[in-house]
Amino acid sequence: MFHPQNLTLSYQSRDGLRILRPNHSGIYKSADTVEPYKINSLGMRDREHRVEKPEGNYRLLILGDSFMEALQVPFERSFPHLLERRLNGVSGRPIEVINAGVSGWGTDDQLTYLSRYGIRLKPDLILIAMTLTNDVSDNLAETFHTLNNNQLHEKPVHEFSATEYRFWQVKAFLGSHSHLYQLIRLGWHSKEIEVGGQQLSAHVADQLRKEPTERINRGWRLTFELLKKVKCCGTDMGAKTLIFLIPMSIQLDDEKLDKFYMDHHLSKSSVCLERPQQLMREFGRTEGIEIVDLLPGFREFQAHDRRPLVLKHDGHWTEEGHSVAADIVLRELVGKSFVEKTFTPLAR
């Protein structure tokens, strides 16, 4: 506990959206990895990008959470960078991948970022990295949008007063500069963090039940409406939308799955392990949105390669996990003609 703490990368904007601190750098430590990071001038864990799209470029905007923020691996080994490099290896047109992934974001946050900030980037394709473990749970906070009579409603924008915002700025500064502050904060919120982890695990169990609760059903209805709104916003700015599904770790590890069943007193007959994927595929067919399910490709890799795709304790992807995911999405983008293939990629 008394070792240097992870400093806060993000802060709350005046309109309430959590975004990464521009030009911030540091070192992120987890139970599995220690990695330096740098945030660019646009507040992204990414290389520098101009707001104005260069003439002739095809621009992808990734919306995601901590899986796309990817603090557990070097940026050069992360999904966004690998996808950009590999796309440029097969296309004769310059392709730019912009990584708007922030830890803790759900679809609600991603839609809000897109409509308030992402629109100025003029993407040609919006790529949503959907984390099946917690995106539905995150959306149920209904921070920016709510569901009334199965209709999505945007909440009025609440801007902090000058006094309130100065208070948040001081907290954000301490969180991003003071290890002592972070140590005190961790101790103060330790019970809350523990309870949050237990609630998320219970949420996952409820998602997989063949007879889900009304809360889960509402969460999915809300998530579907948010995704439909993302597609609508994309269409208005001339962009297509594609969603790729990040598997739950228990879907890739039988030992973790058995423990999960025991912890939540579940029988195999009472759950449908791939229910989230099934719901998303059905949604995609209904709404005309391309859905890329990473689970089959991950399982195929595991069948012939012992290198782990998921970190043992952290739960995020290893470098190999990022690489396999980038390969799967690359194939889909080319195969479904989102990107025109000009060259044959070299074996990596």
C-alpha cells in the first residue's frame, strides 16, 4: 500500500464527462504489469492527431473503455495502434485510427463524447469496443441519457458553477500529482471499491441467467437505444458504425468459470454463457449494424496456442490479446468492405 500509487489520468469536464488529462504522462502499475503512458494533446492515449482530417485520409474513431485505454501494455502493442498499422499495410489509402477510450466509460459516456466532441473529428467509421462485462451496468447509471417508456431522452446538460468546478479541478490536480493523496483516497474508498466489485460480479451473473431480472432487461433496452443513437449520430456526420464485442474473462477460462458458478450458486443449466453475444447479434441484424464477436476467434487461438490473451489478475488483455483482437477486426473491416484492400499483408 505504501508504494507509489497510480495517479489519476482523467478528470471531470465542466459538462460532467470524464476525459483524460491532455499531455499527462506517468507509470501505471497493476498486479500483472508496469507500463509508462502518455496522453496526447486531445486527451487520448494515442499518438498526436490533428482535429482537422487530412485530405484523402480514411478516419476511424474508436469509442471504448479501459480495454482501449490499454494501460496494461505499451501503446505500440495496443489494439488501436496495431489496427492502424495493419490497416495501412493492406490499404492504398491513408488510414487513421483515433483512440477515444477512457476507463469507466459505458455506451452512455461514449455517445455523449461523440455528440459533444467526436463530431469535430469527422470520422468515416465509428468503431465501438463494447465490454460485455460492464457496459450495460455502466449505462444503468443513466448519467447523460435516460429511458422513459422505452424512449431514449438526453438529460439537460448540467455545467458546474465556477466554484464547484474549481473544487473538482483541485481534486483532479491532487489525484494526478500526489501519491499521498491517492493513498488516502484509496484507503477512504476501499470498502466502496470492494462492494463495487461484488456488485459487478453479481451483475455479470444476472446477465447470464436464462431468466434475467427486470433490471438487466432495462439495462439492455437502454443500451440498445444508446447504440441506435450512436448510429444515428454517425449517419448525420457521414460515418458508418461497427461494434466489436469484448468477451468476458470467464468465457475464456474454465477454471474461472467454475469458481464463478460456485460463488454465485449457479448451475450450468440455469445460465446461457453466450447470452450477451446472442442479444447483440440479434440487435445488429435488426438495426443493420455490423457486429464483430471476438469470442470465437479468441477461443480458436486458445485451442492451438498457450499464450494467455487475458492478464491473470488484472482481467484486461495481454499484448497477444490486443494483437489477436486487431487481426479479427482487420479481417472483418476488409471482408465487409469497410476498408478497401489493395495489398496483401506480410506475415507478422
